[in-house]
Amino acid sequence: MLRSLSAFVTLFRHILMLMGESVPVLKRDIIQRFCAKSRVDESLFLRLLKAREEGQAMRAAEVEPLFQRYYEEIAKLIQLVDQLPKA
């Protein structure tokens, strides 16, 4: 999950562009702006960002519930992308 975070931030950035939104520079701000404009839960991605930036290892008991949420949020993201206007 931590390794894929930068790919999701890039995806969030480009979806914001497609939505005609201004795009912040900082990853945290991109996550917050994107999640405010979508139904994606920012707390999950901010938790992953914090772990990555601070080099925190996730506790074993935390991984499974986080992965379940991660999977659910990716499903929401797929729905959002599918609903974007075709260029």
C-alpha cells in the first residue's frame, strides 16, 4: 500500500486537472483536495502518507483493516474514473 501511494497521488492530481480544479503542489494537499471533490476517504490516504513520510512500519493488526479500506476506496476511485467525461 505504501509503495503505491505516489501512483495514487499522481492519479489524484490528474483527475483534479480533468475536473478543471486547481492542483496543489504538496501530496497532502492533493489528497485533501481530491478527496473533498470525490467520495474517496482522505483519512486512509493521509494515514498511508504519514506512515511513508515518517518511515513508520504498520502494525500487523493494522494492515488487514487498512487493506480492506484501501480496496474499498480503490473501487470508489474506479467508479469515479468511469464517470469522467470522455475526451
